[in-house]
Amino acid sequence: MAQAVPGTMSLAAIDNPFVFPDLSRVPPVDEVGINERVARFQTRSIKSASKIAGLKLALSMIDLTTLEGQDTPGKVRQLCQKAIHLHDAYPGLPHVAAVCVYPTMVSVAKQALEGHDIRVASVATAFPSGMSSREVKLEDTRLAVAAGADEIDMVISRGAFLAGQDRYVFDEIVAVREAAGNAHLKVILETGELGTLDRVRRASVLAMHAGADFIKTSTGKIQPAATMPVTLVMLQAIRDYYRATGRMVGVKPAGGISTAKLALHYLVMLNETLGSAWMTPEWFRFGASSLANDVLMQLVKQDTGRYQSADYFSKD
Amino acid sequence: MATPDNRLAFDSGWKYDPAPESIDHISIEKRYGLFIGGEFVAPEKGRYFDSVNPATEEKLARVAEADAADVDRAVKSARAAYSGTWSRLRPRERGKYIYRIARMLQERAREFAAIESLDGGKPIRESRDVDIPLAAAHFFYYAGWADKLEYAFPGRRVKSLGVAGQIIPWNFPLLMAAWKIAPALACGNTVVLKPAETTPLTALKLAELIADADLPPGVVNILTGAGETGARIVGHPGIDKIAFTGSTQVGRSIMRTLAGSRKKYTLELGGKAANVIFADAAIDQAVEGIVNGIFFNQGHVCCAGSRLLVQESVADEVIDKLKDRMRTLIVGDPMDKNTDIGAINSPMQLEKIRSYLDVGQAEGGTMYQPECPLPAKGYWCPPTIFTGVAQSNRVVKEEIFGPVLAIQTFRTFDEALSKANNTAYGLSGGVWTDKGAKIFRMTAAVRAGVIWANTFNKFDPTSPFGGYKESGIGREGGLHGLDAYVQLEAH
Amino acid sequence: MAADERIAVAKTYKIYIDGKFPRTESGRYFALEDKRGKTVANVCRSSRKDFRNAVVAARKAQPAWAAASAYLRGQVLYRIAEMLEGRREQFASELTLQGSTAKQASREVDTSIDRLIYYAGWADKYQQLFSAVNPVASAHFNFSVLEPTGVVAIIAPDDSGLIGLVSTLAPAIVGGNSSVVLASEARPLSSVSFAEVLHASDVPAGVVNILTGFRSELSDQFASHMDVNALVHAETARKSLVAIEEAAAENIKRVVGRPSRDWLKTDNENPYLIRDTQEVKTTWHPIGT
């Protein structure tokens, strides 16, 4: 459980981060209050060296993503090239954190990234809808892990969650956690389908207690995808869970973050909510396909003083 | 990495570089006279005082000190404008002048914001996002009332009062000027306004703007000076109405001065608001509400949530989270866009706040302040909380008017309510709970003029503001704010 | 005197505190005389302590009275009028005793009854007239309502035995305030009888307290008491005004001056007089999911 209130809850729930949580104890979330807090983060003005540091950090946190029905080995290889060579004209750039693909493309990506410290993340569990049987989802996960995925991005069963079957959702994540073996498990809440911030918070608590290494906002297939308000709610859930259990959980907003300015706002929010321990790719990722180039253009602009054109930056 | 006791680390890592607001677009004269009869004139006795930037202790301008003769001149000018033009103007045309002020303020908003922060020490983020836009919105709101007053008072005939004397404080200089001037003009009165002696500049800039807007001379007169100038305005027989915002102590003496005078008056005085957090509240938003409640504008806010009442079962959690949040507050240069807490307005106010920090500790309270670097020059106070204090402590009872929060716990609804109301003040209050029925019971039972439920320190021109008990008499803002500037007669 | 003549029973005029009719704790009285100098009654000369006790009673009674439904408060005021109607002749003769002509007296009683009914009708309406939903620019629901200011001290007009009292009292209590009234010094008898009417009219104990006595002694107490929220008076003399208003400043008391040239006139009937002893409370709440 996310709240540490001595004497009012079982010690097991505090000590053991992996028990089914008492969701009735999850604090409510006020939407307007969250929006106001987000607006306040957005008034932060990031300049000079702090801007360059922030932009480079953002680059290093990107999960460069292609999740299309039309994905081919050729497309995935090109994406991996981009992951390795973000913009070689600018020396000293970090590389992205990972490449994120469908399970059938994991082996292609592994091969293309060989020798580079870039991880391969695979979506799984009947992504994006999650509308399949438990067995199919587990098999999907095993397939991706067997192909070499370092990270598994699973989706929760939103239908079951909305129908109040919290235990079903919890057990499913636990099962996928097992099937994923040593791979990092990111649990996609698909916040755009949850309807309220209260549910985002409850789903976050459920996922963390079920063993998520990361909680992730969205598949990118549903609008709205990541927003700062839902991400803030998830950060606050992570903070309370950490304070109660001592276990750090990462967060990945995905979809809709395409500008450097917005990425910096997310980092401000992360910095002022969870603090410096989370300010690394180990604990924070951007799921994005077009963010990297905008960050690169900003970095080059900071360097040269000239506003940049997309024509000078490789698409993939 | 994570710390062993599961605490968060905010003091290392990514720091924001300075992001100063540019001031190359603003103009401040070296010396300002008194704005009387539509122009700046020298004070009779030729006395001037300095307006100082509290963040740097540097002089910004010389400002005239109005004495009895100047007050008399301003009142006569206001009277002449009232009788000669303003009261004769068709209400619709009166409204158009006020709209003009609103629009010009919007156009020059950034300049006013910068000057407000330079002169008063408040963070540019607040003057830019709160003070100046709200001031313009107040003019805009009341401009529209000018030709609709008969609908505000069904069954009555509405008449203007004459000349209004208005005395405003240093915590929201331009906004308070707008709160006072806009409804006064809309209702057909003319004005003699005195800004506070530590923050006169935006009122003087407003005088320039009003001249630019071609308002008939004498409709708005602005006199700078200290308490003595204010007292001259209050006591002047040519004034029909007094509107004052400031301390309860001064409010009391104004009431005494006005005794028997039949002048109408409104008073916006001190406060010591309780912000009540129930265990079932949205805790993270409540923590944010506590921060907005007490650290907004360095706590120089009469309606600040300066007493936190938190239910015992969540007290440790709330206080821990509050401390974490305080560690992310940036204290320093008001002109930096990232500053959360700016400079204390004056050395006198800093002295007063510091004396309360001593008192609070001497009374046995536990004081917490986050570590934050403070500039070498200027007047600063880090955000401060006291735990282990009780209703009987002075830091709980008295208005500090600084970034200082007194925290108490409670067990039951009735205990919270009784503590909330156990004060001579009654300006504002806050309540945080997810339960609607509890909100209505609490908001109805707290004896205060403005109650924020699941939010705090919100202001709007359409929303009346003002206190119960020793927090004042009358309302400003909204439909109810018109009362202060009209006399009602039977048809 | 004929042998079979009945000797009238003279009435003892007492004060009214917390729903009871004590004599003044001070044991003092003043004699009320008619035009010919004959003593009509011995009237309580209330003390500061009586006033203090009355304020305690009023403070205690006020929250429940304010919390009573507007409908109920209207019914109670209407009941006062009903009771007064039943005692028209008693009040008319008392007013006559205190100097009115029979015609004046009966008009004053009738108007008092009608005025009570007028204000009874406002009980569940003035809130609708004076409250507002304020269209703020942010995502908040914001509304302003009237709430009673609390304990209202009333220095009833001296020039009227009944209608002045009714005109100053009714707007205060219909709005949920409790009150302590200093009756007309020159014409105190109707006030005491009016207390008896109140007592028979479902007015909760402590909501109205009525003292008789000397203005010179009690005005300052009424104005300066720290647990009184508002003072309603009908003074016009500058000296009295200065004294009252200076004393009222100590706790920022609301001072409502309400002189009237003619208490019978209908300009003493309007809802703005209710509003004079009300506070405006504004409540904000976010709108979200």
C-alpha cells in the first residue's frame, strides 16, 4: 500500500511491496489541483547550461519507438541506425535509452543494435488493446523475451479494471512479471481509457504492487496519450509507494511528447516531484518517435544561436 | 540513488540557471510628484521619500509626500471633477473610460509586472500571472456595471456618493488600486487614492496611464505618503466615503476617526485563516494548497492560510510531504522567472517576521526551514513552519504577514471547526476533504467571508471578498462590491 | 369607592433574558410616570451585568436559530404577529398610557403586526435576492450567500414604544441573528409586553432579549461589548453617534444607524434592512472529476 500510516494498516503491506494493495486507502486526486500544479511546472523557465543539460538528459531517456502494422525489418533497422547515430555532427551526444518495437521485430532490433548500449523494449500482452486470454498474453511475453527483449511493455486489462476486477488485473501483471523473467517490466495503464485521475492513481498502485519496474501512461494508440497531469498523478503514486516500501519504480510517459519544450517541462515535474534520484534513464523514459529530432534541433540552436530546420536532421 | 530512510533528494542534480525578466522595456522616473487634477504636481512642502527595491536595497525613485494642503487640493480636485463632469457623464460613457483603463493595462501588462516586482519584492511569476491580469480584469468587470447599476439593487434608486478616499496596502499594490478605483468610478464617484509608502510606483504608473486614457482631470487623484497622509485623507471633511485595506489596528483607528461623521466606510483588515485538512482529502493537492495558502506572495496576504489544522491520522504524512515541497521552493531574486518566494517587502516587515520566529521558538514550537541560499543584500525569509504549537501560542493567534505557517492537529470535525473559529479574525478559511457533505457543513460553519474548499487563495473580479468579525466590514469584488460605492434610496 | 368595585391587579414589568423574565440583578428600578406625574409602573433599571447575561444567552442561542430553516423562521415571525394581533387592545392601552392618542396607538399596533408579517414573508426569500453564483474565470464553482452576522445589539428608538422596536428587531432576527434590545427609555412598557408576546410565540429562548433601563448607562456597553457583532441604533445626535461609533471600533462592530422620521411609514420595510445585519460568504470549489 502506498501510504505509510503507522498503526492503521498491516505491517505486511508496508514491508512487502508485492502484496495486493488495499485500494480503498489510495488517496483521491483532485483534477483541478493537479492541473494547477502542472501549470506551475510549466512556468519554470529553463535557460543556458541547465537547458543543455536537460535536453541531453531528455535524449538519453528516449525509447525510440515504431509500433505500426506496416513495420518491416528494413524500417526497424533504419530506426536502430538513428538510435545509434542521433546526430553525429554534434559531438558528445548521449544515445537514446532503448528502441521499442513489436515482438516479431525484437530479433531484428537486437541484431542491429549489437555492440551498442541501447536496450530493446518490446510491447507484449496483445498490445495495444490487451483483449486476449491470459495464456496468449503470457505466450506473447515469452516470445518477446526469447527473442532477446531487455524490456517488456505490457498493457493492463482496462476492461477488467473498469469493471472493478482489480484482483484479475493484479494477478495478470504478476503472471506477466513471472513470464518476463529478467526483462524489465513496464506496465502500460492506458490512462486515456481510464477516465479519471483517481483511476490512474489506483491503477498505478495496483501495477506497482504487482511488481512493475516501470509504470507507463499509454500505448500511443489512444488519445489522449501521455499528458502532464496523468504523469504527475503517477509520479505521486510512485513517491508514496517508495516512501512506504523503499522500492523505486520508474515512469514512462508515452505518446504526444514531441517537442523539446514539453520534454523539459516533464523533467521539471520529475525533478520537483521525485527528486534527483529519478533523473536518469534508469528511472524515467519518454516513449516517443519524433521527440529526438526536436531536442536535437534545440541543442544545435543553443550551440549556434540559429534556429534550425528539420531538413538538416535525419528522420530515422 | 535512493536514500536509506526512503527520503527524496531535491538538493542535488539539475539546477535551473537564472532566468531574469527583462527590464529594458520599462521606464521609471527619477522623481514623482502627486497626481492631482490630471497632472503630476510638486508637493506643497517639497518633501520626498525614496521607494526602495527590497531585493537589492537600491533606490528606485523619489516620491512626493503629500501633507494636509496637498490632500485638500486633491479632494477639491476630486470634488470639482465629481460635480463638474463625472457625475454628469452618461453612465455608458463612464463605463467606456473604465474599459479604456482595462485595455491599456493589458497592453502594458509586462511593464507593470516588472515594476511591481522591483518595487515590492514579489516574484515576477506572480505579478505577471496574478496581480496585473487580475487588476485589468477588475477594471474590465466593473466597467460593465457602470450603465447597469439599477439591476444590481432591485427596488431601489441608486446614487453615487461623491468623493471616495482610498488607502491601500503594499502587498498587492496595483491589484488593490484596481479593487478600489474600478467600482468607485463605475458607480459614479471620484477618487483620492493613497498607495502604501513602500510600494507607490505602480499606482504612479497607473496615474500616467489614466492621464493617457484622457480621463477627465480630477476623477482619479493619487497621493503618495505614509500613515500621516492616510490619516489626513480619512479626516478630510470633503470626503464622502473611506475604503481602507490594511491592518486591523489601523482599521480600528479609522473607525474611531470616522465616528459621528456619517461617512460611509469599508474596511479590509487582517486575518489568521485556518486551512483544515481532513484525512480523506486529496492529500497531494492539499499539500499544494497549503503551499499556495501561506507562501504565495511571501505570506504577505491578509487571507493567507496561516494556521494549518490537519487531522492526526494523516498529520505525519502531510507534514513530511509539505517539507519535501518546501525544499523545492526557490527563494531569491523576484525578477527571476523561476523564483517562488521573493523578497520581504521592507526591513520593518522582516523585523516583525523575525520577531515572531523568535517568539514561536521561545513558546516551545519546533521550527523548520528548508536549507536555501539567500542573497546577501535585500530582505529575505525562507519558508517556515512551526509544529508543536497550540491555540494559545502567539504564532497561532496573531497575524504574522510572512511565510510562516503554524501547524496544529485535530481529531474530530467539531474540534477542527472549533479551532478554526477560535479567533478574532474571520477573513478566509480552507477545507480539504473528498466528501461533499462534509465540505458543505464545514464551509457553512466557518465564520469567514471567503472559504476555499479543496483550493486556496483564488481571486476573481466577479467574486466578493471581505471579512467577518475583526477582519473588516464590507465586500470588494462582484455584485456585492458595488454596495460600498452607492447610496440606495426608495423610489 | 363603591364596595363592590374590583381593585385592578397592577402588572410588574420585568426584563426578558434567555426566555425568562427576571428582575434586574441590580434590584434597581425607575418609576414611569404619566403626564400628570402619577407613577404608572416601576420599570427595571437594567445593569451592565444584565446586559452581559443577555449577550451570553444570545450567543448561545444564535447558531441554532441561524440553522433553523428559513421556513421555520418565517413561521415564528408570523406567530409573533398572530400573538400580537390577539393582544391589540392591551398594547393600544399601554401605548396610550405612555402618551399616544387612542387613534395613534391603534395605528401603531396594527402597523407593527403588519410589519412583522412583512418580514416573516422575507424569511425564505431575501437569500435568493442577495445571493449570487459568480462566474469566475477559472475551473471553480463560486457562490456567495448571506449569513447572519451573529449577535446584534439593538438600541431601540426612544420616540416609539412598539413600532420602533419591531422595525429594528424584525429584520435582524428574520435573518438568523440573535439580539439584545435596549427598550425605549421613555416608553418601555410595550417592550416588556412585547417580550411576553415573543415568549408565547415559539421564539427560542435567547434569540431575543429585552432590557429596560437608562441609555446613559447602557449605550456604551451595547456599543463596546466584544461579543456583539453588530449594533443597530436610531441615534441622530452627533455626540451620541460619536460615542457609539468610537466604542464599536474596538471589535470592528458593524454599526447600523437607522433613524426614522416616521416609524409608521413603509420605507421602514425593505429587504436591504435585513441585509444590514448579514455577512456575505463566498465559497469556492473546483469543478473536475
